[in-house]
Amino acid sequence: MESNSSSRSSLGGREKKKSGEVLDGSNIMELVGNEEVFSNFVEHKFHELDKDHDGTLSVTELHPAVSDIGSALGLPAPASSPDSHHIHSQILSEFTHGNQEKVSKTEFKKVLSDILIGMAAGFKRDPIVILRIDGEDLLEFINGLSFEPEMISIFSEIESSDQGLSIRDSISKALEKLTVEQGMPPSSDPWVVSNIVEPALLSCDGRDWEKPASQETFLVEFKKAAESVARHLKDQPVIVAHTENTFDGSGIRRLLANKFELDKTLNVALENVPKDRNGKMSKDHLRLVLDLLAPSASLPPVGAIEEMDKAVGDVFKMVNADDGKMVRDDEFKKLLTEILGSIMLQLEGNPISVSSNSVVHEPLASSSTLFQPSS
Ligand SMILES: [Ca+2]
């Protein structure tokens, strides 16, 4: 905690170098919010997409816009993962309403505006900070005052779980423990491993690295290795999308405050629950339905965050939700509302924060021509 906040403040101290570009949706709202600019933008975009100039957009003509939106959301190209393929088809079907073959300019404008507003809201909730990791911060870290104490603590952490490691293995493990704040891209990323870490270690003179590491040899050799990593980052900077999400219950509060929305959301989710002859449902399905409600309540999916699963588990115990009894749908809904309310109170008292760093292989903002309002 301590080291985290201190590196955070040094982050603000140096002009913009580490703070990166923040995607918080404000630029999108600026675009959509200004009727004249947005109309212009739509006009231009539509014209650009309408390759055969028939005044409508066919599904094929829409594809570039859809991948643009996808890449702005940080999705890889449709073919590369079933997940992003799914989202791409969802975006497409927003435009075509699932069956239309052609999309008019009015429709295009309306749907685009809806999608962009939704996207902006998402970025506002969970801003993405784009960091360019080019070795400078890493050099600063290894030449700074905190280098020794932090590396000694990392070394003893490594030693305590894996005794008698070679210098080489200690260095690899230590690199994995460095953070983005210390100038190291996430080494869980295979690209980073094969393009930065491995070549950087190879280019070091590591003749003695098979020997067991002592604290002294580790510090000296690690510094050499990190300098080499920094050189490789200088040649091939890594772009990292950094997000921090805080689950503080506000999403649930919003949902519970809107009776109509809540009812609608519950009814849709309940369609997925099997009913017996008397129309009753088993309480065993509460978790499934809660998971279906998660996006509307700004909750993470079940199983994604251990701390959250624990909080949910406590609430389930509290309201006796695990007894497997059969209940009518109004009772089922009442229980769900109660569960949501209790999770909300828990989160309001103890918000859960998670941060993630993922390597962006195609820069988000610059690869997307969608958000460059052309004049
Ligand atoms: Ca056309």
C-alpha cells in the first residue's frame, strides 16, 4: 500500500511522462454532445463508408465502422477471439436491428450516437490510462533510492518460496514482480516475454547466472538485466492500457432506485431460470441470475474477483439463499432484490478495487479513425 501511494505521487510530480493519456470518455461526449460537430462527423463518416454511393450502408459497408468501434473498445480483430467476434456481431446487429440489410443515414446517426454515449459512460466509470513504457521509468527506478530496498524485499520474497534459485531464475522471477509504476510492462504477456524479456536477458553477459543467487550477486546482476530490458524497451516501447475499477455499490444503488429498470432487468434474467409445474424456481439458481444481473448492477462476473465472490457468499449465507428451496417468482425477485441491497451495503462500507494492466498490441486511440472528427 505504502509503496504504491508513494510511486503514485512521484508519478504526478514529473510532467505527464508517466501519467499517460487518459481515455475517460470526455472526448467522445464532446463529439456526440455538439450537434453541429456530430452531424458533420456522421455526414463525413457515412459518405466515407458508403462505397457504392447508394445512400445506404450495407452490412459489408458497415464492417469498417464496427471494427473501429471494436478496436476503440480495446477488442482485437473479430477473427482472433470468439469473445470479440460476439461483441462485433452485437455492434453490427445494433445497426441492422438483427435483420435489416441496409442502414439509412438517420439510423446510422442514431445508433452511432447511442453506442458512443454508452462507450463514454463506460470510460467515465472505468477510465483507461494509456501508458507508453519505453524504458525511461525503469532506468529511473533502478538508479533511484528505492531500488535497493525494494529489490531486497522482492528477493527475500522469492527466496522464501523457492530456496536456492539460480541467479538467472531469480532475475526472471523478480522481473515478473516489477510493476508498471516501476516502468516494467506486465511480463505475463507472451509478447513482452518473447520480444523484450528473453532477448534482453540473452544479450546480458550471464556466464555466472547458473550459480545460486546471494543477495549481493542478485542485486548486481539484476541491475544489469534491468538495464538491458530498458534498452530493449527503448527500441520497442510497449503500450499498456491501465484500468482501475472500484466496486463501491453505486451501480446497485442506481439500479435499485429505478423500479422500472429493476423490474425489467429482473424479468429478463428470470427467463433463463427453469420452472417446475407450479411455476416455482429453485433458489439454487439465484447465483446464476445474480451473474446475469451483474452488468446492470456494475458488478464483476462471478468468479472474476475473489474478494467480491467472498462478499457475495457472505450475503447469500445471511439471507439463507443456499437452502435450495423452491419459491414463486415474486419471492425469487424479492430475494434477489434483498441480495443486491445487502451487497450494496457491504460494498458501500468496504469498496473493492482492482486494477489491471494489459498490453495493447494495436494502439487504441490512434488506430481508431472513428474518433478523429474530420473537418
Ligand atoms: Ca451503400
